[in-house]
Amino acid sequence: MITIKSVRELKGMQSSGRLLASMFEGLRAVIKPGITTWAIEEFCQDFVSSRGGRLSEQGFEGYQYGTCISVNDQIAHATPRRDTVLKEGDLVKVDVTCNLNGFETDSCTTYPVGQISAADRDLMEVTQAAMYLGIDQAVVGNRIGDIGAAIQHFVEDEHHYGDVKELVGHGIQPTIHEDPEVPHWGKAGHGLRLREGMTITCEPMVEAGGDWRIEQKSVDDPNDDWVFYATPDGSKSAQFEHTFAITKAGPKILTLQKPYDGYEKYLPHFDEMDD
């Protein structure tokens, strides 16, 4: 079921998104060579809980943690670990959902660890640009396929990277996963028509090796049966994700991070609207 959000709900999601974005901004100073992914989990938990929110992925479908932290060839859904130490040149993806006063938002950022290679920098930049190209298509009257087609063309045809197809974006609120599914590939002009008041995520995952497939792997822990996804060829991957609302004025990103340079058109102002 797809829900159309009221102004009250959009205001609540905007506040949740601001909290989540500020957490990601704080991580910029935290992520460096020598830190464990468990320390990132602890930072995110403390940051959000101290401001009245909670990491809502914890407990969802049996998941034990508040963050998904995936390093290098790990595409998504990897868990924070006390024994995973980041090193110079790594790429680390931090994916978090936040609940503030009952309102959900979801975001992911790929961070460079220390100095990274030019190739890895390009992978990050292409993935982030692909996300924004997809979001640009999220206007009233367009279709879900317009989002995916824009991403797929940019990633595969223009840059020859692998555009993951088995993991998708989604609707969000009142739970962290709602209809509709939002693939990062597709055919323009096809799929569900986008309506004002829908809130969805766009979260392309891109593989440097050019393959779009994913490989399922298990956590090396007898007390944890969780599985995650990795590139089949061992190449690095990147992911960026935002939660946004579809409005008459275009897509408005609820999890937009500072600085806003070049992205002011995405800034929501639902707190200035009457209910």
C-alpha cells in the first residue's frame, strides 16, 4: 500500500531527516584509518539517541544493529564489527534509518578512508551523481521507470560501471520499508506514476568491476546468522541514498547534508506550511 503524506507527516519526516543528516555530517570527522566499524555504530547510536531519536533498523526483521556498514567489495547490509579496522584507501558505506517521534527517514553515504585512489574517487562521484540524476526524475506525473532509466544510462552507458539490480529503493513511512519498490534501472515512461505526497528513497549501488550481480555472504560469527551482499569479482562498490518527498515544486530531499552548495533546489520547507 502506498500512502500519501499529509503536511503534518512531512514536517515530522523533515525533522527526522535533519537529525539523520546531521549525524552523517558528524561522521566526516570520525571516519579515519584505524577506527573500527563498531566505533562508527557507537557514534551513530549515541548521536541519534542523545537527540531524542533511535536507529530504527535495530530489531527490524531480527537485525541486531543500528547501522549497516559495508567496506570495499561489500555492497550492502554488512554489519558493524569490533574486529573490522578501517585502513587507508578503504571505501566505507554507512546506511542508517532514523526514527524521530514516530517519523522515519533513511540515508546512506560512502566515505573515503584517508587518501583514496583516483579510480575510487571516480566511483564515488559517479554513484552520487547517479543518485541525483534519479532524484531529478521524481516529479509529479513521471513514472518509477524514469528514475531507474536515468541512473542506469549514466552508470552503465556513460561510465561502464555495474548498476546493481537486485537491491532497490523503496517507499518509507510509517515503516522503514513501504511500497513502492524503486529500482535503479528500468525503462523511461514505464511503471507506477509518481504522485504528490509520496515519500521514497533513491539509493543506487554501483560496482567498479562492471558487473551488476551480487553475491550473498554470511557473517563470520557463530552467534550471528546475518547475510550481506558483495561484488562477485571482489571489486569495490559505492552507494549513496536519500529520502525525499515528491511535491509540486519538485523532489525535496529530507536527508540533505550541509553544505548545500548546488543543491538548494532540493531543500524542503514543510515546517513553514500550514497543516
